[in-house]
Amino acid sequence: MNSKKLSNILNKVINSAENRFKDDLISKLEIKSGDDFQVILKDINSLLLILFYLDISFILEEVECRFALGYGSIYGFISKDSHSRMLGPGLTNVNEILNKKDKKYSFFIQDEIYKSILLDTIGLLLEDSLSNLTNKQKKFLYYTIIEEKDFRDIESLMKVKQRAVYYYAERSKYFLVMNIFDKIALSFEPDRKKVEKIYYNGIKLDEGLNSE
């Protein structure tokens, strides 16, 4: 694939994802340089969902991609326009773990070893389930995750019966992945409430803020 085609695909996927998750962003989803991109989100659930969204989008475009996810405190000038003036261990360590080129998904969780292990597990599950998709399963995930269609709509779009849609959901491990996402989000719930108290208590993010 030539660089121009790759750039067009990257811009299309990034713009689509940013629009889809715009209410969950702390900083914009933006291309840093070349084919690297970065975003900061408000909670672990949003992080996992955008990971799933981006992963499926690039699979459908036949583009291989690696992901590094960091979770930790941020400080400095916080604005939805850019992450360039934000600092924190999550951001710093993301760049380091992205260099682990033998892993498709790498995670850093500040001061929480067991949560890092938990996310490593979902990384292994995603790599296993998304690396062996049939064309029908890819179509199912596209309609479910990217287009947000319900199962009845997917029956009509794919011209199949209800049991076939559920079969694709089972075989693609869609139900399992979403269930694990929910469990992980619950394990991070105290952190989410703390983040909301620190960053969202009567403050408009698009105006920026300084915090410690």
C-alpha cells in the first residue's frame, strides 16, 4: 500500500472515530507524525470502545496497526484542542511501550499492576478473536461497532436470519469482548469518579484548565 493511500485511510478512520467519540474526548484524536496518532479520553470504558472501533476499522481497510494505551494522572494545560501541553506518567509511558513491536496491544496503568494484567488479558483476547475473522464476521462487526446497527437491522442488511446474526456475534467473540469491557470498566469505577471530580467539576474543557 502506497503512502498516499495509507494517509487517506488514516485520515478517514481518525475523523470518523473522533466524531463518534467526541463527547468522551479530553484531547482531540489527532495524527502526530507519519502514521502515529494519539488521543486522551475521560475513562477506561471510552478507551476500550475506541480501541475496538479503531481496530475493526483498520482491519476492514486491511491496515495493520499496533496500539499502546496508558492510564494515569494528567496535568498541565488541559484542552480539547491539543494534548501537546499535557503531561503525566500515562502519556510518557505510552511512547515507551509502543516500541514493543512484538505486541499488537500494550498497556500501562499507573501504580496498578493487577489492572495492567487485566488489560493485557483483553489484549490477548482481541488479538486472538480479531485475527481470525471471516468476511461475514467482519461485516457483522462493521455494522455493529462502526455503524451502530441493531441485530434486526443487521439481519436485513446482511440478508440472513436472526440465528445467523447471533452466530456471527458468538464466533467473532463480540458478546465476550463487550462483557469483559463492562467488567473492566467496573473495576476502574472509583478512578472514573475521581477523574470527574478533578477535571469536570464545573469546568469547561474547551477553555482549558491547569490542575495538579
